[in-house]
Amino acid sequence: MRNRSVIRFSILKSYRNMPKITSISGTVVYNSRGHKTIEVSVISDNKYLGRVCAPSGASVGKHEAINFPDNNPQKSLDILRSNEKKFIGLDPSDLKSIHETLRKIDSTTNYSEIGGAVAFSLTIASTESAARSEGVPLFKILTKDAHLRLPFPLGNILGGGAHAGIGTPDIQEILVCAIGSKTIRESAETNFLIHQELGKMLERHDAKFTRGRGDEGAWAPRINNDKAVEYCADTCEKLGYTLGKEVSLGIDFASSVLWNEKRGKYVYSRQGIERSPEQQIEFVSEMIKKYKLVCVEDPVHEDAFEDMAELTKKFPRILIIGDDIVVTNQTRLSKAINTKSCNAVILKVNQAGSLYDALEFAKLANKNNMKLITSHRSGESTDSHISHIGLATKSNMLKVGVVGGERVAKINELIRISEENNIHNMANI
Ligand code: 2PG
Ligand code: MG
């Protein structure tokens, strides 16, 4: 009898302690490109605020979630407002219920009715609100794992493509990762140093270099693709690093932007060359070998599962990363697993839509030994939730750029997480 009342009391206690969403609101704000986006605020128990701003990409995969219906952020917010009551009373940490409630409002695969930006902001803001109510950092709401490792920052040092203007490389991003670093601080500082020295090298090679940078803070010089990678490699070597040892380069080809379906070719228009799918695979292979790359992202276009598989087979020890080809989508990930198309995948919550979708995707990737790289978008805010998401999903890398307030915000958060929670081990690459 006594035992039973004790049990009843503790159930009642935990029930009483369970926070509840008491309000949801949203407003139109601006991202790092100065484009309109939305910010959603979730409040639990009238006091625990979670607030999240939605990012957006420039090189957007055709299979990813739609940001806003009719490209209209206000329309998304109006739909959210008219459905606010459905979320009131839910436990902000119960992502599944929040996700299912959202799915009753918009059951389209790509959130084309309410907009993926709402799914993104609402689900992460709820989690943040839950974290505030429990007085814990956000990542602790997402995982109970006590042996977490910090993802290596992967940053864009030189780029072009959809992130910069005419004259810059066709290749979207040349990335650096300090794979030999023992601490998060050392790896971040190494990336900063390489970015800085690369700027000086570009100035030495071109007196007219304006120090212009693309959307993600990477240098955006007038230079062709081959020279761009060469200068990045030279910079690392001049600093005394051995490529593949202390630091490694990676390349995000963002090949879907280069791919011309009609011509059946990858068109490097700024360099004035075209490559057949076979030549593209050859080019990527040469780059991997010549520069001992740690990773190549989207080396072929978003529907070329077989060509990706060829590269994965050829380079089992290099991260062959699927971004636009997989778009943080479980069905596409299953296809990539079955066809052995890649051995690593990008996790961008806003490609999937809700954080629930993205965490399910991460589970499937982890179960199948796919390496995970949690990533920012080119249009960002100073939010740093993805640093927690990268940690909690056991991501090996966190792709967040190198410089720029909205990029450094994520790196600084990783440093805080490390110091405040005594998490020091770096992930395995
Ligand atoms: C990418 C991303 C981030 P965007 O292609 O990986 O670097 O760019 O956000 O423009 O899609
Ligand atoms: Mg990419």
C-alpha cells in the first residue's frame, strides 16, 4: 500500500515537472545574405524560451524540403499561427509528438504547404525550450550518451560556384580540416590560420585581389579551379603542414550545379570546359590522389548514384560524401546504402525539414556505418544549435565555414560545449 502511494507520488511528481508548450510565435527576420527568413519562438511553462532562425541554401538539392510555400516567409508564419493551439500543452522535448502534429498540418513529403523553415525552427526551438526548462545544454535533450566526441570543424577556405560571382572557380568549396589536432581549439585555430595565410598568398599571386569573400566567408578570387586547389595546398605546405597528416583538404564540387542534363556533361562555364561523367570521375580521382583529400562532397550530380558508387569503391578510405544526392532524407539514404553510393553523408536539418526527421536520418546513417557531417547552409544566422546537433548525432565533422560571425558562432559554441561539459576527445575521421 505504502509502496503504491510512493510510486503514485513519483508519477505525479514527474507529471507535474513535465514542461508544457505555452506559446509559439514567429517573425520575419533576415539571414546572412540579407534575405528574408523566419525565426520561431517556443515558450514552455510561460518562461522557458527556445528561439531559432531558419537558414537557407544557394545550391539547393531538388529533393530537399521547400523553405517557404510560394517563397513567402509570412505565409509560413500565418499557417503556423493559425495552428498554434495544436502544439499548446505538448512536452517540448517530445519531438515525435511535435513532429506528428506538424505532419497533420502538412503531410507533403517536402513540407511544401507550411514550409521546411517552420519545421526546422519549430522543432529545434522546442528542444531548446525543453533544455532551458531542465537547465541542461541542448545536446543533452537529444542524447543520453555519456561518451561523446567532438566533431572536427570543416571549413570553406576558397570557393565559387553558387556562393560567389563571375571569375571565381566553378567548384563551390575548397575545405580544410585539421585532422591531426588533439583539441577543438587547436583545430579551429589551425583553420583560421590557413584561411588567413591563403588570403596573403592570393594577394601575392594577384595584386588586384580585393580580399573578396563568398557567402560562407571563403576567399572568392578570380582564379580557375586547378589553381584554386593548388594555392590551398601550397598554403598548408608553406605553413609546415603535411597534407593528410596534420591537416587535410576536401572539396565540395556541388556537382548538381555544374551538371547540364541536356548536354549530359558537367559544365565548368567559368573555366570554359566541359566534362563527361567519365571525365568528371577521372578529374575527381586525380584531385583526391594529388592532394590527398580527406573528403569529396557531391563529386557527381544528385541522381548519379552509380557514379558515386564507383568513386566510393575506388576510394574506400576517403569520405565520399553525399549532400544533394541524399538531402538528409531517409528514403534517399536507404538507396545510397543499398547501392553503396557513399560512405559519408551531410546532415542538414533544413533539407529534411524537422529535427525529428533529421535525427531519424542520423540513426539510420549511424546504424549503417555512414560517417556523418552536420552542416550549416550558405545563408545562415548566428544561431549555434547545429553544434549541439552535430555532437549528439555523433557526427565526425561539423561543416560550418571558417570565418564570418555566423560561422564562428558555431565554432565558439563547440568550444563552450567542450569546456563546460568536460568533453575533450575529438571524433574519429
Ligand atoms: C553545401 C552548402 C553548405 P548551400 O552545398 O554543402 O556549404 O551550401 O547551403 O548553398 O547548399
Ligand atoms: Mg554541399
